[in-house]
Amino acid sequence: MSMMIPSFFGNNRRSNIFDPFSLDVWDPLKELTSSSSFSRETSAIVNARVDWRETPEAHVFKADLPGLKKEEVKVEVEDDSVLKISGERHVEKEDKNDTWHRVERSSGEFTRRFRLPENVKMDEVKAAMENGVLTVTVPKVEVTKKKADDVKSIQITG
């Protein structure tokens, strides 16, 4: 007597999501890169890693931008309080005879914005690029400490 076993997995093993032995491998990043607007935003985050530290004299930003020339990067001040770092990494020229085995370096535009505190001198921002590292220095306004002698008396009326 033969027993009929229903096929839960179907005949096409590659296309059935219920088959635990399917040859297809789910790639969660593939779905993220399919949307062009999200891809650009993701590219911006991935390609422009920035450290921001504050010293007594300034706010210092260091951005890793490997492979970019200073002509391909912009540093701008928006609304007198936002530091904007942007640029574009171009796609390498493809040769028809090349066989690509892996493409991990992304290309496209990137933008990073940082709202700065009020204690900065936005008109004295300096930027330098060396060995693929962009350093932006935003000097701080000097805070003067009041002396004990600088006490001002307020007359009470009434």
C-alpha cells in the first residue's frame, strides 16, 4: 500500500519560502538597497563616518573619506548654526572584459549635517584634508569668567 505524502515544499526548491532546505538565501540588505532614496541616505551614513569632539578652544570634526580628493568634498555653513559636509564618490569605470567578484565600496552622494551650539564662531570655520581624512575646526567663543570684584549692585525701588 502506498501512502500519499503531500508536498508542502513544492517541486521548485529555489522559489518556495517554506522549504527549510531551499537554496535561496535571504539577504536583508538586498531589500534596503532596492529603494533609491533609502540607498542614497544609507550611502551617506556609511560613507561619511564622523567623529565630533569638543576641546576648550573649538569643536573638531574628523570625517573618514577614503579615496576622495578635496575638490570632491564641500564644507558649508547653513543658517549660521548648521555645519554641512557633503560630496560625491564616483563609480569606477567598468571595462566590458572585467569580471566583478565583489562590490562593497559604495558610490554616490553623501551629506552629513550637525547643529552647532551657540558658543561657536561660524565665520572662522577652517577645513583641511589629508590622507582621506577631513578635519573641520569650528572655534568657540571665549567665555570670560567674572571676577569677584565684578559684582554689580542693583538698587531696590519701591
